[in-house]
Amino acid sequence: MRTTRPVESTGHAKPTRSTTAAVAVLTAALLLTACDDGGSGGDPGGSDSGSGTDDRAGAACRIAEVGVGIEPSPAPAAGDTGTVAVTLTNRGPACVLHGFPTVRLDAGGSSVPVPRDEAATPQRLTLDEQGTASFTVSYVRGGTDGTDGLTVRAAELALPDDASTHRFPWSYGTVATRGEGRPDATVGAFQRAGD
């Protein structure tokens, strides 16, 4: 009688499962790596999108697209200091203000520049739509008879890199002079409204 010997397992089934598991793990790892690369690849895309916004925001603000608000605190008497706060509200796309505005005083047919406040720190401000910034004109009041100072009828302001101007009436008294017709006044740098 022939004895049938049991067939021994060659062990191929187990390695096949292990190999399949290993391949699955490796595939998953590669997919995760690809996702990570895609994520980092997406960051530059996001940065490009952000820089695109910054590029648009890099354009200078234009007076034609800015609302101008005037808040005076007039000097009550000769020798006193008064201020005129100017608020700018951006009504167009995001734009940039930097440094100082240009302000000139219309005094009897002559246009007199107001010097910058040397103590002010210029800065670069990006204004989103409806964003606001401000600056202040400070002045010393002259004599009431107009002989000791400039009889100012209006003030005119311009923004950096914009040839257009905005004019508003001046009803805050005469402006004292420092000699040679220079106004005893200064204009401050742009700052965030409320700072």
C-alpha cells in the first residue's frame, strides 16, 4: 500500500500577502509625498495670487478715487497753533500712499508750499477699498489785519505720484510767516486714520 505524504507548504502565500502589504504601504507613502509636494506647490501659487494683489495694491492712490474729509481745529488768536486734519478714504481698488502729501496755500494769488514736518516719520501705507489714512497741517495764526502773515483763501493738496490736486477753502485765519513769505506751518506724514 502506497503511503501518500502530505505536501508541505512552500510558503509562497504568506510572502505574497506581505509583498502586497508592502507595496500598498509604499504606494500610500508615495501618494502622501505627492500630496505634500502638491501642497508646497500650491503655496507658491497662493503667494503668486497674493503678490498679484500686492501688485495691484502697489499702484499709487489717486486723488480722483479718494474721498477727502476736512476736520479743522482753528487757532483762536494770533500766535496760537491750529490744525487741519485731513482724512482720505479710498473709493477705488487697493492703492498705496507713501511719505508726505504736497500742500500749498493760496494766498492772494500766490501759491505757497507748506514744508514737511521734520519730526514726522514717513511710512508706506496700503489702503484697501474704503481704507482710510490721514495727515495733519499745523499752522501758527498771524495777525487779524493780514499784515503779519498770509491771508489764505484756499489750500490745495496732492498725493505722491499723482498730478491731480484737491482744493478746499481756508477759513481758519491768517497764517504767520517765518520770513521771506514762508508760512509758519508744517504738513505731517500719512498715517493710519485713528493712529
